[in-house]
Amino acid sequence: MLQRMLIEKIESRILVGTAMFLGLMLLVGWVMIKEESRMREVDIQHRAQAVERGAEIFAASCATCHGADGLGGPRAPALNNPQLFGHNFFAEVDSEIAKIEAIPAEVDSIQATLNGEEQILSTDREALESRLAAIYEEYGEDLNGVDQRLTELAAERQSISNQIQGAVDKGYNPEEYDRLAQVAWGSTLDAFLSGTISAGRPVSASYWPEPMAAWSQSFGGQMRGDEVANLTAYIMNWDRADWSVEDLLAVNQFAVVPVVGVLAEAEEVDVLSRLDDILALTGDPQNGQVLYTQQACQGCHLGGIIGPDTVGTWTRINDVRLQDETLAGYTAHQYLLESIIDPAAYIPEGYAAGQMPANFGNLSDQELADLMAYVESQDQ
Amino acid sequence: MSVLPFPSFLDDVKEKGLKKAVFEVANESVERLTAGMNIQDLREALRGDAPSRRPNPRLTPHADSFWLHMRPSYYNSEVTGLYPTFRLGWLSTYFVFFETITGIFLMLWYTPSPEIAYGNMLSILNNVPLGQFTRDLHRLGAEAMVLIVFLHMLRTFFTGSYKRPRQFTWFTGFILLVLTGFLSFTGYLLPWDQLALWAVTIGASMAEAAPFVGEQMNLLLRGGPELGANGLLRFYLLHVLALPALLFVFTGVHYYKVIIHGHSLPPRSENIGEDSAKRVPLDKRVYFIPDVLTSELMWVGVSTFIMVVLVIWFYHAPLEHHANPLDTPLGTTAPWYFLWLQGMLKLGDKTFWGVVFPTVLLAFIAGVPYLDVTPSRRWADRRFALSVGLVMLAVTVVLSYMGLAKFGIKTSADTTVLHELTFEPAHNHMGMLLPVPYDQLVVGAYTTAEFTSDDPDAVANFTETITADGGMDAIIAELNAQHLPVQSVRFSNVPADAVELRHVMQEYANMIEEHGDELYNGYGVLIITQNQNGLKRLDPIVLWNEIELDAGYVVLDADGKPIPVLDENGDPVGRISSTHIFINENSGYFD
């Protein structure tokens, strides 16, 4: 038995072989038919599992600053946050207001068309007339109803406004309800998140205790590309179609609008009061020179190309700047300090405004005293 | 006179009529395509009739065509049955082609880079029509091929077919076995998931044990101290280029040798030194055309059909999470066909057991025909050789068992229990908690104490006990350390309708009881919290009293009881261990 061909008759072999190939075609065809839905299902599962992996990373690496529930804290802004996902709490009421506000103009336009000299089709005329009738019926012939409705809507808007006041107190700006628009981001939220996670945001050092670090290995961090993707999927999973006011109020910390020093709206800098404190200290010109280098002052002030030359500054202040009428009553020290911590206050002739960063006020009084002592030594 | 200014088919039509002319052209074409058989010959062959022409047209294709030039025109009827070949050599060849074809399709969707390889795998699964199907076929085919080639070798050994004059055939076959193993092994890495990375890391680290050259070999193979971009590229090129090229060459040599010496007949029919395999008596001839050819085509259909049925209903190639060089999964092993090697490494010295001994062993297998020169193939005359073979087979099986992660490596009981609850899906197995339906994962805190006693107030008593002995504080501290900020935990009974969850908690309780010696006074809790919409976090925590351990094993006192470790106040020392997983409602573990 073992020594015979398993299927001995040639016609049986042909039959079995043909049946197998036909069966194969049927099976593969059947798999192919189900392929679309299978791929969709697998895709959903992979996305879901990416969220699970992302959750682990978030708990281990992000929750410390952004909060375990993503609601933010004193060290970093909320991610579980309607503003991040661009939810506008006024969207509904505002669109309603816009609709109602347009009604008087629409009535005028319809009447102008109906009473005008141009010929219009009778069907168009009927349509316009019925529209006019509908408006009159709803808002009265004198359109008093429009104002009434607008008052109602304004009250409704005010009520929402009152409800979210708690969030506004924490820094939420209802006019800038979309984080992406706020930072003028030109791509998707997904890309914004993964970009921020990957590359970090060094500039945030100026408004958070610690800057957002660069997490991706491509930027010197520790996360692989897939981990960044999983983390992004997890954060995106906070999105929901029905953000409620409670969600907004739960947010502990809103994002800060990132600003670069020179572009910041100048805060009122009280130079004079600080000047007294600084002049009470003894400046060390040696240390001032070190600071001058550390703060990269010479980058612009060397040779007087972008800012006035370092060499001879102190002489120029006394001989040239203080002669300017707008600086009447300034002492040389007052002018120097103002130029360092509030550079926009006075721009010497021949130089452009807005070049010098306005953040040197962050230096301590002693550091400023040192720096000024160094500049004072530049009296050749 | 021609119809056209030159002789053409139209002349034939004019002369013989359309029907006859067309038939003649068709007949001639078929005869050229088959290198010698016309339509009538084919019909006779497929009907099982004797050839009506002389000389036999069924022999011409063997003489004239490329494809059949190496195939014998007839076989001895003693080798066309199931015994003695079991079709294993044929099946091995079948899998060479099967793997090549499925592999080429997979190559279309694959880039050998750690950055994208895993993403490619996901997209093969969720974005390429028949992608998963092809991958499953390729993976199953690879595992089957290793097994089939190995069985082929066993068969050759037991029938003594390696003896004179077929010594070199055995040797080339041995090379093919090694190549098959390496092909399978190099392919293992390509998905770049945890399974791939760690199985291959373990496999490749064996090369490191080689004296003098080990480190260099390892560097060459991995392309660096760790498996990374270079290593993946090397494995890929070995897998798709170098090894297949060698495999094809040696397949050719091997088959050529098989034909040169004739298929070996069953031991009783062929004596060493006789050329009986090549001289087939007329009454024993089974002609390739049509009998063997139809049989082979049928087997292509049957084998492929079986493979397709298997991958549709029974087998899916595993894909674990993305490879992470920093996270070694518990219970990592080499691929199953290298388990014997891993088992051997547990015997002692890495250099001897990992390199010297396997090399000697393989050299011995390669040299079997040159060592065993006894002149008979009959079992009765080969008692010694057969015994050696059987012992080696048994040793391989035992060593493979020893290669399993559970053998000889002591994992602490708490790690084992937590792992059993939460390990990620691989080879259709997964942690017990994963397949619990999402809606049964009711947010709350549960304890195994509910399942170890019949007391309806078990949970309340439990809460009271652990609040008193500091267990509660330990749990809260542990949760906070694991980034789950909670101030208090309120234990309750597992809801009665959460049947699956109850079942898992029961198993959880059983496991802790099973390890009762090591997890002395142990209990487990499970904290389920809602993390996001559609995402829950599960924190299983095991608490127990520390006992005396020696190299991971429990030290028992004279009464066979574990010895608790006491602190300076004479109180038992509490131990705690936890892990956590997240479950998304759409993850589909519970299908």
C-alpha cells in the first residue's frame, strides 16, 4: 500500500488536482472579498493599541508636568483641553447672531429687487415674495422681532461667557479658541503635536519653569519614531465631539502664546526705581565683560554694524546721546540701563528699531551693575 | 503560386482548407512548446493510454527541453509511492519555490530600516490587500520548510540512503538544511518587533561565544555592538540575496546528484555497490510523463490548498510591539529550531556548549556518510548507527525542551503572576486580562481575597486588615509611584455580571495560592481606572510577606514551611510588586 502512488489512477489525480486549484481560487477570492473589511478592522485595532502604548509613555514621561489627566499644571499647559482641539463655545450662538443680523439688509435687498426697474422672472418674484412674507411673519413688518431675538442671543452669549469666566480667569481667551490659529500653525493638529513632542520647544523656557524638551531620538531625545506616533495618538484621543463647559473649567492651565522677546508688547519698565538699586551696588567690570560675552552682546555691537560699537560707548553716551533733546534730564547711567533693559525706548540715529531683544531685564541687579561697569570702561 | 509574393499560411489554407491548416499550426505550436509532444501525444498521455508513435514522444521533452532536462524520464515504481520518500524531498523543493514567490510579494512592501520596517509590517496588515494572507503563507511556509527539510534528513538517515555512492548528496543536503535554518533565522528579524529583535539577539549572541573570532563575527553579523540599522540591512540582504542564491545553487547540485545516482530504492531492494537504482527493469518503470508529472501537479495543488486553509483558519504570523532594545520581554527564546542550541547553553560553559560542541555535532552530521561506511542499508545490519541516530534525536528533543524559557531560569513568583495577567499577544496567547470584554472592566478596586473565602464580607474584612497592617498605604504609594495619582482606594466585590473579569480574578487568586510558598500571606488586587474616553488603565498589584530565598528558590524550615524575614521590630517585611496596562475599547483582544 505504502509503495503505491497515493492516488493511482491518472484521471483521479487530474480530477483531484483540478479540484484543488479551483478550490484555491475560490478560497483566495473569498479572502479577497473580505479583505476590505478585515483591513479596516485591523487598522482600528492598531490605532487603538497605539493609544494604549501612548498612554504608557504619557504616564511615565509626560504626566509629571502635563498632569496625569492631561489637565495641565504650574509646569506645563493642558492637553486634555478644548482649546487645543479648536473647540469654539460661541460657534453656535455666533452663527445664529450673524444670521439674524443679516435680516434687515436682506429685506432691503428683496424690496429693492421687487420694486426695482429690472425685469425678473415671475418664479423668482414669487420666491422672493414668499421669503419676505416668511420674514415678516417671524419678525413682524417693522422687524422689531429681529432686535428682540438679538437681545435674546446676546443674553445667551453672555450666559456662556459667564459660565466660562472661570477659565478666562485662568488665562483662556474665548476669542482665540483654537490653539493652532493662535500660534499660526499651518498644518494639522497631529503634526503640531508630533512636531512639538519630537523637537521640543526651547523657547518655552522663557515662560515655563522648564522648557518642553526634545523627545525624539532624531532631536537628541530618547523616543523612537513609533513612540512619538503612539504618544500623539494618545493625546489625539482626548478629542471629543461634544466638549462641554465643564471640560473647559476642569483645565488647570492654558497654553501661553509663545512670543519672541523683540516682538513682545513692551511692558512698562520702571527703569528709575531699578536704577537706584543697581547704583547702590558696586559693579565688577571684569565680570561684566564675561557677561557681555555670555549674553552675546558683541554679536551685534562689535564694530557698530547692527548696534552701536562697544568701543567708545560710554564716551558716545555722554558726548552724543545725552545731547538729544528727547533725552533731556537723563543721566548717563539711566540712559545706559534703559538701553539694556528697554531697548525700544530710544533708537540712536542710523540704527533700526526692534533689533535688540527686550529680555535683558531678566538679569539680576548685580549682573546689570557688572555689565554697566564694563560698558563704563569703554570710554576711549 | 503563392497567395502573397512569399510562401505563407494562406497558401496552406488555400491548399488544405481553413480547418486543417489552423489545426496543423496549432499542433506544431504545441509540439514546439512541449519540446516534442503534439496535441495527440498530450491527449494520449493524459488519458493514460500508451503512446501511439515511435519513438516514444514522451521522452523527447527530457532530451530537448530545459525544464525537464534534469528530470529522469522514468522512475522506479518502488520510489513513487509514499514510502520510502514520504515526498519530503519534493516538498522541500516545493517550499523553496513557495517561499520565493510569497517572499517577492512581501519585498514589494518592505524597507529594511528600523525607522520604517515595523510601519511596513502594519501597513502590510492593514493597507495591502492580501498582505496578511501572503505574510502568513510566507511565515508558515518558512516554519514548515525547516521541519520538512529536517524530516527529509531523518528519512535519509533511517533508510541509509546516504551510503555509497550518495555520500556527497547527503553532504549537499546537509548544507541545504543549514541554509534553510539560516534563511528562516534571518527572516525572523525583519518584522522588527519585540519577538524578532530578542529571538535574533539571543540567536546571534551564540556566535559571540566562539573563541578568538566570536566578537568579530558578532560585529560582522550585527553590524555593530547592538542590532540596529546595519544589522537589519545585513540580515535582510542575507535573507533575500545571499542565502537564496546559495540555496538555489545547492538545490541544483543536490538534485543533480540525486538523479546521477538514481533515487535510492528501499533498503531491501538495493545493495551497496549495485547500480540497481539506475537500471530500472521495464516492468518497474513509472514514466515521468504522464504519471509523475500529473502526480506532482496534483501535489502542488493539494499542498497549496492545505497551506491556504491553514492560514485562513488556523495560523496567523505573530507581530508583537515595535522592537525596543531597552526592554527585554520575559520568557524570550530563540526560534524553536534553535531551542536545542539554547538548551545546550544552559548546560555550562558558553564556548564549549555554544560553539565547540555544536560545531562538532554538525560536522559529525555532515560527515555521517564518510564515517559510517558499513556495507548494508538494512536495519538489521545498522543497529549501532540507528541507535546513535535515535539517541541524537532524543537528545535534540530534550535539549529543545531545556531551551524553553521555563526551564532552568527562575523567575520570581510575583513577576510570573503579573506577567500571566498582562503579557502582550504573541502566537495567539496573551495575558489573561487582555481578552476580558471592555465593558466588563468595571472601574473599581478588586481583591483576590473575595475569591479565597466564602465569607460574604471578605472584601470588607480585607479592607480592614490591610488598613491596619499598612498594606493600603503601600498600595496607594505604589500607584502614585506608577504615575496613578490616587489618594484612597475603595475595594468592592467584582460585579456579578462581569463574568469574564470574575473568572480572571479567580485565576489570579489561584496563581497566588499556587505560589503560596514564595508569595507568603500573599494577595493580589486589581485597580481599574478610566484614563480617557474608551481607554482604561489596569493596575494589578501583588502583596506578600518576604521570606528567605536562596538563588530565587524558597528556603523551607524543618516543617517544610517558608521562613518569613522579620524586621528589627520582629514584624514581617511586606513586599509589593505591580505592573500596569492600558486597554482600549477598540483593541479587539477579545474577538
